Amino acid sequence: MLKFFGKKDEADIDHALTKTRGSIFGQIGSIFRSSGINEDTMDELEDILISSDLGFSATNLILDQLRERSNEQRSKTEKEVILLLRSIVNDTLNLKGPDWLHNPAGIPLVILMVGVNGAGKTTTVAKLSKWYMDRGKSVIMGAGDTFRAAASEQLQSWGNKLSVDVITHQQGSDPAAVAFDTIAAAKNRNKDVAIIDTAGRLQGKSNLMEELKKIHKIAIRESGNTSVRVLLTIDATTGQNGISQASAFGSAVKCDGVFLSKLDGSAKGGIAIPIVNDLKLPIAFVGTGEQPDDIAIFDPAIFAKSLLPETST
């Protein structure tokens, strides 16, 4: 978890989870209102969690933990159950990731943005660039998605709006060369952070996954293990599909964290739980809107509190 969480992040996360709270997930509190914890209400809770795209593994973990932490099951009030569930969700999500702000090596921090087309990856590059700039860091971007038509133009447009240099090559050129040139430019221009976009590699595109491995290898060679981070963008609206995507990318390169995009447009915000529980990937940031400022640092306690309010919505 990042240590510089602020009030804006708290408010943004709470607002972004509005649709999730208004979905079937928001019914959790009401099922314990009259009878507390018993087998019937636990069955109802299981149905809600499964229907909210948490998957079987994360659902079973939550149910087992709730049973274990509840000493007098039938006497638990709705509020007490919600507080217990919050604690369980917080503990599940509290997986420590790398430091995304500081690079102890003293050379440019290199971030490889990976994720499938449509996940909001290129916009995420812009948001992350703005986030670093707001914290006094100088940034350069690399348009490594040389396969998708207009991808470089899209990133260049963001670069113009943010006054950030963008390294581009012609469409269809070697994306690993873009990565190399971006890292070289970051060093030559004394930039703190180099953020490199990559193609939206689908699970079945083995040749593109091999290309991703090549990009990663070059980044490590040019910057060293300690200065390279891989940030996986997952679209919150995709639910369990995001889990299979993350698993595929993780088999190609070691991912260091997740940017959970489009959280504000999703009723499946609970997908954060299986991402961390099933894949052991920490969530670093969440996307809370469409503007460059719509990015929040992920905080497990705030996320759990916003996901599970004390009164049903």
C-alpha cells in the first residue's frame, strides 16, 4: 500500500464505488438485520458474493473468516457483521507492493504499462504521468503500442495536454526499440520517471506476449531490476474476465501491481478482492473518472469502508 493517501483519494474512492454499493453487493447488510449470522444468512451472503464476481476462492475465504471471527454467531447485529466483514476485506486487500513514488537507485524509474485493449491503458499512462508531476517528478512517456492504429497519436495528444515529452516510432515498428529509446531519453534528459505504453496483448496472442517479454528484458537490461515496475491495467467493469487477463499477463512477465481502471463506471468493484486474493497482486491505483486527475491511491481500509457502509444503501 502507498503511504501518501490523502482526503481526495478517500472521497474519490468512495464516490467511485457508488455503483457497486447500489448493486447486489449493497444488499449485504440487510440480510443480517433480523437474524444475525446463521446458516441461512451465510448462504445468502455466499450468493451475493458469487453474484458480485468475487469468485469461489475469495468468497470461501470471506465466509470462513466470518465464521472464525464470529464467536456468538446468532447474536451479531447488522452493524457488527458489517464491521467484521470490513476487517476481513481490509486484511485480504492489504498486500504490500513496491514503492511507486521513489526509486532508491537514483536513476529513472521505468514503468511498463500492460493490459488488454479497451482497459483504458493509454489514458492510465496519462493519469499516472499527471500523478507523478503533481508530486514534483519529471516524466517522459513512450508510445510502445505500435500495433494499434492511432495509439501513438492518442498518447501524443495526452503528452501535448500535459506538456510531457513522448517518444514515438512509426506504426508497426519494433515496440522494444521504443522502450529502449524512451529509457535512453529519460536518462539523457534527467527525467525521474519513464512510463511506457505497450500493445493490448490478448491472452491468445502468443507472439505478442513474447514481444512483451522482450520489452521487459530490455528494460531490465537498461535500468536494472530495482528500477523497473510492471503495472497491469484491469478494467473494473470486466469482472472475472479481469482475473483471467491478469493471470495471462503474469505468466509472461512478473507484474508488480494493478491499476484498477473505470471503477466509477462499474458495479463490480468487489473484483479488487479476488485480484489480490487469487493472484497475489497488490492494487496500487484506481481510476475514478475520465480526467487526468481522476486517479486515487488504493487504500484497503478506505476501500473496505466504502464498499461496506454501516447502513444499507
